[in-house]
Amino acid sequence: MLGRREAIKRSLRYASKTLIGAAICWYGLKWAGISSPVWAEMIVSDPDIATAAELAKARAVNTAVGCLVGLIVLLAFGYNPPAALIGAALTVMVVVLIDRYPANWRLAPATVIIVVDAGRLAQTHAEEISYALLRMVEIAVGCTVALCLAAIYTRWLALGRKTGAGVEDHVAD
């Protein structure tokens, strides 16, 4: 069990990585012209690269499945909330039947709703698809930033162990 000091150091690592990742995603995508990059903020928050990589892999698979189903719903029905709900339910039915499907499968049906809901802002069918693809890019950016930060934190912690002072000592100061 972690002592109080270790728990505080660990919580500071998680909080700092989340803050830095969220800031990079938000301001980077704003700079790139995306007016409200909310979906990039769903970052994988784990300072350990191995854990972050597993979470990112699961998120990538689930996001890809959800985006694919969401795009199919948009192409077939346009912005249509009842169709999105049926698409989400069918996604759940399919993913729970697949052996060894990645953890966090609940992200796939949620992504269907997120992608189809992007069409709410559109005036044309082409804009619906454009908004949906933009949401997919935002989520991909969030995963990429999270992996990069996890790699940096893991390296920093490893260097700190060699020298006797890790990131948690610097964050706690």
C-alpha cells in the first residue's frame, strides 16, 4: 500500500500529465483552426508508458469501430438520433460477441453517438461527414499526445531513479 507521501506524488504525476496533455491538445488544435476541440480532451491519463500504450490501443480500436459505425449511420441516414442509438446498440451487440475484444468496449458505442451527433451542426450531408471526420481527428490527437507524454514521463522517472530524484520530487517542490 502506498504511503501518504507516495500517494500525493502519484496524484501530482497524474494531474500534471492530464493538465499538460489537455493544454497541448486544446491550444494545439485551436491553433490548427478547430474552434472547439472538446473531444481531444479525452486523453489517456497514465504516466506509465506500458499502461498508457495498452489503454491507447484499446481506445484506438474502440474509437475506430465507433467511428466506422457512426460514419455508416451518417452516410445511410444523415443526422438521425434514433439511427445513432440503434447503431450504438448494434455496436455493443457485435463487440461483446468478439473474443479478446479490447477492454473499455463501452467507448465504441459512445463514439457512434459522438460521431453522428457531429452532424447536428451541419447544413449539408458533406458537412456532416466533415464534422464527423474532424471529431475522429480530435480523438486521435488526444491519444497521440497522451502516448507521447507517457513516454516522456516514463523516461523522466527512469532517469530520476538512476540519479535518485524523479519527476515526483520535482513536481512536489
